[in-house]
Amino acid sequence: MIFTADKWKDYELIDCSDGQRLERWGDVVMIRPDPQVIWQNKQDSALWKRAEGVYKRSPSGGGSWIKNEMPEQWNVSYSDLRFLIHPMSFKHTGLFPEQAVNWDWFSSLIRKAGRPVSVLNLFAYTGGATVAAAKAGAEVVHVDAAKGIVAQAKQNAALSGLSDARIRYIVDDCKKFVLREIRRGNRYDGIIMDPPSYGRGPGGETWKLEECIDELVGLCAGLLSEHPLFFLLNSYTTGLSASAMECLLRLHLADKGGVFECGEVGLPVSAKKIVLPCGSAARWYSEH
């Protein structure tokens, strides 16, 4: 199954070839590397020459914008959500557009619930999922270890008219926060997890996905409320399949009933009429 984010207007994956994406973010066109693009098939080289920003990887690791005629930052919209785009030195822009398909999925569940919904968003980055859940009416706890990234999440909430929404921002190691929430007896109706392949917490804590994810999903399963609504697990780690993540959810949520599903998360490519896989997701949701 492929979960396709095909409702964007302010973002477009125009073409992809030779390990690169040609993308439009609002009115700004850029080229960024993507290891999933294993074919060599540019549809129109003139389109590629339009790019105002070009990021190139270095053979020694890392990379840089070898061409940068882009604004320092600008805004894009998705439905009634607005986000700050800020190209960074490590190729990212502050938003993963493919995740919009997941935003739509859990936002629909929240709106249809007919009751107050609390959501925990772990490894929450710049708050795309936080903003979507809050806009749908949920109370959200947003947790990320990077203070500057959490500040950008607050900006995104403000851009979307959610400055006064019920969003609590936490700068902390996700596992430590979850353990504290368990001790406090706090519970959530929905949990969103988008863990990195590797990282360090604010106190130097080491995170390696394959070694840590089973324990953390198990702990988070214990944070679900008596009548939970959904659990979403995302991954950009190439060695971790969507099916493996679904197995993980099934093992930890076996007593919840409901529906399990998994698939790649992708973006449609305008020039090729294909869908580029951009990551994986496993989902659980209640049938009631």
C-alpha cells in the first residue's frame, strides 16, 4: 500500500532523476538529493534549469547549497494550515510534505470522534502533525529534543491561527518524557511517533532506532487512554520496513482490537505520473 500525499497546491514534486528531486515550494523551485531516485530520466532539462536553489552532497559527507537564490524563508499552505519554509545547511526545508497524507488521516479521526481528544506527538520536529491535530480540535503535547526546532513549531502554529490553541511544547528526550507521563498517570487518545534513525537527546542521550523503538512503542502503548483513537508510527530508516513496524504495533496493541495497516508514504511526480516513496508508516485506529 502507498499512502500518497496528493492534495498539495503549494508544493509540487515536478520531476525526479539521477538521485535528485526537482521541487516547487510555493513559487520557489529547488533541487535536492534523494537516494530513492535510482533512475536517470529527466523529462525536460529546461525545467531543471529554473531551480533557484541546488543542494549537492559532498563525497566526504554532508553537503551544501551550491546555488542559493532563494529567500531566507517563506510560507506555504496546506488546506487551512500554514508553514514556514527555511532551507537548512543539511538539505531539509523544515517540512516533510509527504506527511500531509497522515495529517489528513488522523485529522479525520479527531473530527469524527465527537469528544475531546488528547494527542501526544513525539519527535515532533517543526510541528506539521501538531498543527494538523490542533486544527482538527485536539489538545496536543509536542515533544522534541531541539529547542530551536520547537521554536519553529510555535511559529507554524501561529501562522495557522493556533497561537492560543491547546498545545503544550516540551523540549526533552522523548523516552524520559514518556516515563514521566507514565508515573504521573497521564493518558492520550492518540499517539504520533516520527523517530529519527539516529540522534542525541538534550542531555547527550543516544538514540538508535533499531535498538530503541520496540521499548518506546511498548511504553507509549501504556500511555493510551481507556478508549484510544489512533497510533501512528513513521520511519525514514531504509532498513525498517512498513510491515515490520505494523508487526511492532500489533504486538504492543494486541488487546486494543481495531484496525492495523501499513505502507510507504509517497509524493506524486508530476512529470512522470508515478509516486516517489519517501518513507514508511504503520497505523492503528479504533473502529468505534
